[in-house]
Amino acid sequence: MTPSLPDILVGNFLCLAEAPPPESAGEFTAGKVGATALLSLLAAQEAERGLTARVWENGAIRALVSDAAPDYGQGFAEAASGPDGDFSLASLDRVNALLRRALISLHEAVEAAGDTARDQAILRLYRDMAHARRLDMPPLPGR
């Protein structure tokens, strides 16, 4: 399971909302605050870039799957035809999950058919999807 941005932020809130017991002071609390700070930084990046990445990714998957439909079946055209709906993270993620399943099915069919050109296009899309979703880790202090 991949936690959503709201899940991470609620977790950060719960982590910081209650004072730690005295036995948790020191290194444990410092580590807990450090981990919460890191998650907050990554969540900020996701909030900044996440919607754009999902809209782009959904469109790119739709285009590739739709383009393959004449060769691999109308089921792929149907999978690519739905709209994103609203542009909330939850809605975009639901649509993205359906599109990714269609892409995986297409990739399986492409590999079975030995369609090298389309296989390479799918692999490039996977690379571009990973790049669009990347989160940058800050330099962390050594202990």
C-alpha cells in the first residue's frame, strides 16, 4: 500500500499532537521528529507536483493504450476512454490505478507478440512516469 498525501499528513499530525512520555525523551524523540520532518518535506513536494504528474501520466497512458487498441483489441480503447473526473488526488489516483492495470495488460500482450517497438515505448513511459513522480531527498545530517 502506498499512503496518500492526506494519510501522511494526518500521520504527522498524530505523531506530533501528543507529548511523548518521559521515557521517550532524547534520541527517540529526536528521531521521531526528524522522521516526521522528512515526511513533511516529501509531502510538500508531492503537494506541489503530484496533481500535475497524475494528470500528465493519465493522459500519457491513455494515449499509448488507445494507440494500441487497433492492434490489441477494443478493450484497450474502452480502458483509455474514461475521463479523469474531478482533479482531486483521490479521484486521479483511482483513474490512474485503472489505467495502469490496462497498461500492464497491454505490456503483457505486447511482450507475448514480440512487438519490440511498442515494448520500448512502454518502457520509456515507465521511465518517464517514475521521473514525474520522483521526490527529492534533502541532505541529511550525520550522527
